[in-house]
Amino acid sequence: MTAEIAIMNKTAVALATDSAVTIEHIGEQIGDKKVYNSANKLFALSKYYPIGIMLYGSANFMGIPWETIIKIYRNKLGKQKFDALKEYADNFIDFLDNGNLLFPDSEQEKYLRDTIFGYFYHQIKEEIFEEVRSTIDNEGRIEDSRIEQITSDVIERHHDHWNAVDLLPTIPKTHIKDIISKYGSIIDEVKNEMFEKLPISKKSSEQLNEICASLFSKNLFSSSKSGIVIAGFGEKDVFPVLKSFSLDGIVNNRLKYIEEYRTEINSDSSASISAFAQSEMVIAFMDGIDPDYRRRNEKYLSEIFDKYPDIIVKRIQNLSESKRNALKENLKQESDRLLKEYQELEEKYRIRNHVKPIINMVAVLPKDELAVMAESFVHLTSFKRKITMGAETVSEPIDVAVISKGDGFVWIKRKHYFKPELNPHFFSNYYRDDDHEKE
């Protein structure tokens, strides 16, 4: 996990991220997690123009470190520029989607095999075994026919679950059938390996095929997904723009991704604060209340307002059943109205007294103060992780950069795995003329 912040006003965008990365074994056996505090998650997307990129979620994509992918793209981009940030983001997504040199068929097959193996094992097989164990514990034994029924029911539940999920807008309608057709033998191998001792009917086998294809086609992403945030200025962008995406992988030469979030500064919106990954401390600071506490409070209030009409009606004696039901219905409607009114008033108070004053201040902050604010938000999340139980999944050092129209991508704080004073060639090589390199 990680904590990443983007703060924008009409002058610039400040980006800040921590350095923690969590490594865990993925496969049949899950090992202990290990947290390292040296990950690079913030980069200039172009050497020459004011565009930055931050990463969260998985540190790798299709087995390649994101840092490597970004630097290959940056070299390929060279001095090419676009009019709008949207075009930079689209170009980077196209680079991934068409990157057959980085992600050849063999790597796509490996990714598909590992993904369906993990889903079959951790989602379907473990659920089947849990229901079988529960039946044995309750009844002392289990018949083969009961195991077959449990297996069929579990697979059907997962199939129904995926059927209810929409196809991603970037995925063609034929993609599911194409995956089953192209990778059918690999899917069959994994099914045989995973369910060799379980009774799988023909119907269940076909459902498993569709589940496999859905993993790479539908708008439901795995826990190992990657998130990218691209922010800055296109050539004709007067004010900064930010876009974020979730990505899962490439199968059958199709990238599974979706645009999650977009914000921009314009005449109607003079400032914004965006948090990614672990964002609860930023939300608490902005809203004046912890988001989990707020959700629980709203849940409890909703339950109280829902129960109170019943309590009142039960206290009234000598009512006919029809009058009792009519009164209960009227009270429920009034209860719903009062709850909605309360929620609207609370929302207005939160925005007027907490959110707007901060946004108004951000709108006039100079570039150095934007950087301080972004860093402070990450530090706040890191401090919370440090003084609470559990792994410190957000930790220092914190990398900070400011991107402005005139100054471009400027590092405010940046860690190095080497001593800069011992490696002057690193910095002199960074801006080597791309055209000269090609000669």
C-alpha cells in the first residue's frame, strides 16, 4: 500500500508519495509480507515537458517493474509533445496496450495462467473445501453426491457474480469468446490441475471457462492491480489536469484498464486535493471527521430512524391493524424525510466549515507551500501507521515534486540509492539530446 497526494491550483500541481512497498508471495502458499521503504513511485513522464506520473498498488506490471516501463516509455517519447494532458495519458496507455515487445504472447500466457490459478485456488477451491468441512463438522460425514452439489453451487455462484459485472468499455464484446478460444488448452490444464479430485460437470466446466475470460474483460479488478496517476500540463493546457487509471494486465493483446478519476483546474474550480491508495487521513483532515467513523455514524442513525416508527406504533394501544399499518407507513415516510434532511444539513456544514476554507486557501498557495502541504498529508498518514498496530504500509522518505507551466517538473525532495555527488555522469546523461543518440 501507499499514500499519494496531488494538490493543484492555477499555478501548479504538487505530487507527493511515500516509499513503502509491500512484497508478498503469490501462489498456492501465501508467505509473510515484507515491507521495504525504498520504492520509487514518482517520476517525470517526460524529460522535457511538465508531466509527472505516480504509481500505487502493485510495484510490477506483467512481471516488469513499473520504473523500468516508465523509463522505456520516456526514452521512446523523447521530445514529442501533445496539446493536452489527456493525449499524454492516452499515449502512455496505448504504449502499454501495444507493447508486444515488452509483453509478448509468452508473458501474456504466463500472466493468464497465474491469474486463473490464483482465482481458482483462493476463491473457488477454498470456498468448496470450507463448505465440505462445515458439512462434515455438522453431520459427521459427507456423500460424494453432496460434494458434487457443493462444487456445482460454488462455481455457479461465482459465475453469476461475474455475469452481473459489466464489460469494460475498452474491451470488445468478442473478447470473452476470443480468450476461451485462444487459451482454451491453458485453461483446461489449470482446471485439471486444480480440480482433478473434484467432480466437475460439463456445465460447471463451461462456467469456469467464462469466469476465466471475465477476469480479463470485466469491470472488477484484482487486489494486485496497479494504479497510475498522470498530472501536469499539455502544450495548450493553461491550468493543470490530472487523470488516474487502474490496470490489471494484458491478455490476447488487450490491456485491462479503466479511467478511475479526473480533475482539472479551470475558471470554475480554482483548487483541488486528491488522495490515492490510503486516503483516510486526508479525508479526515478535509472533512473534520474520520471517514470510517462517519460511515458508522450514518449507519447507526439510519437504523435508529428505521426502527423508531415501529417503537412508537407499539406504544399506542387500541389501534386496529389497518390503522396501525397506516400510521407506521406515515411515520416511516416522515422518518426518511427527517434523516435525509439531517444528512443534507450535515453535508452543507461539512463543506462550508471544513472543505471550502481549505480549498480556498489552496487556491492562493505559492508553489513551495503546495509542496509542503502535499508532503504533510503523506507524513500524517505515515505517522498514523507508525503509532497503530499493523504493518507500516506508509513510510518515509517522502518524494515531492512540483509541476508548473513555466518551470516544468521540479523535484523538491527526492531520495537516491546513490550519492549524487559521486555520480555527476548520471545527471549529465539525463538530458542527452535524443536526436543525437540516434545518429
